[in-house]
Amino acid sequence: MLKKLPAKLGTGLHGSIPPHRYWAYYTWQEIDAIAKHDRNATAVINVGAVEQHGPHLPLITDTLVGMEVLGAALARLPDDVTVLALPPTTFGKSVEHITFPGTLTFSGETLRMVLKDLAASVARSGFTKLVLLGSHGGNVGTTDDYFRDLRMETDLRVFKIFLGGIGQVPGLVAPDEAAIAMHSGDSETSIVRHLAPELVHMDRAEGYVFEPTPDIGYSFKGHDVIEAWVASDLSKTGAIGNPHRSSAEKGRLMCDAKASRLAELLEAIYRSPKREIHLAPKEG
């Protein structure tokens, strides 16, 4: 039921998303027909951000990475898998970066209401599944807190995927960097150097690292104890980690791994039947 569209159109609003998988290029009758024909029809939205990324990366980094990887993943899906990408939120909850000019942010409450309204719209359109694809770490708390509410309020099957947590390539990032890097360090800089090198200014790059807290460890990324932070607590430039270790080749490997894994997950979500539950057997 996916429509036939050329790879290149007169408009580029879809960015890297294959045009035939971009929700907004369909008419209302076409969306209605897809929903009635395919009870597994799935929508996916990149929940991104526009925020400071140090002196060397663009403000759009998180949304850029999310949409590029999503587009590459959707291009890998078989034609019988009905997954359409919504236009991204672009903005997210970036309050930890507001001391740096250029950051545009929703409050957590605004982001929750945006997701609620979009989920309700998807449900009214007849689709049965919604995937929240997070490409900004600051949105994770909001989606963790709220995606069950979306399930309850819309009766959609709602899934969340955090792009930073999938498709890891062992050995690419040094352990000492992985322990503290959170923003515009090796990994993120490598990815943008691969995707949009013209937007990267390595001559301006200046990252920062921090020491572990005695008896707690790296509390800003810890597990037993996690300390609240804002970017200015950890970095004078907003870059937390070491961007000087980055390379476009590392970024290529990271993007390919993430796109491959995301494609697998999206297909699995689409094909997953409605869950059946069974009475647990009595012991003994």
C-alpha cells in the first residue's frame, strides 16, 4: 500500500527519509486506506533537539543524526513493511543547555503535550503502532515517564528506542572516553564528521573531561548514584568528552551499525502480533 514516488522530488522536506515513507507526502485518503488495509501500520517519529553542541558542532546535531539514521534504516525495510516517518519534533527538552546561546527548548510538560497530541492524531488516523525514536539524551527522562501514558490514552501500541543505546560497535571508543563522554565528544563528533563534515569546525573543538567522585565513581553517568547536572557544570564550552579522538571513518561505522539495528527493530515492531497472555501454571 506504500505509494510510488521518485527518489528525488521538487521539495526536500523529507530530508533523508525515503519519500514513499514520509507520512506528510500522503493524502488523507491514502493514509485512511493504508490504515484500513494494514492493521500493523506503524508510525515512527524522531524526537530530536536544537541545542548547543560545543564550539565545533551545529545546534541541529541531534535531529540531524536522528533523521539521517532513520532515513537509512527505512531504506533497508522490505516493501511489505508499512512504516511511515512523521515529520520530526525537531525541538526537545534541552534545559540543561540553556546557559549557552542558540539552544531552543521545550519544557518537559510541553514535550509531553506535543507527544500526546501527535499520538492522538496517529491513533485517529487508524494506525495501531507508534515508535518514539529518541536522538537526544535529555528527552529520555520525559519519554520514559510518559510513553506508557500515551499507550493508555490512545490505545496505540507505543514503543521507544533511544538511538544512542543501539548498534554499538565494540572497540571504536576508548573506555576512558566512554566513561565520561556525554555530549560532543568522540562518538557524536565522529558521526557528524561523517554525515555533514561541512558543519564541523575541528579547528574550534575544545572538549572537557571530569574526574570521578570518591566512593561514588562517575556520578554523572553512574548507575547506583546519578547526580543531576547541567552542561555548564561539566564543560566551559559545552562539549563533554574528547572530540579530538573523532574521525569520519568511525562515524561511518557507527551510523551503519545503528541504521542496520534500527531497521531490524522497526521491522520486528511492525511484524509483532498483538500480545497474548496466559495464566501462569501453579507450582507443585
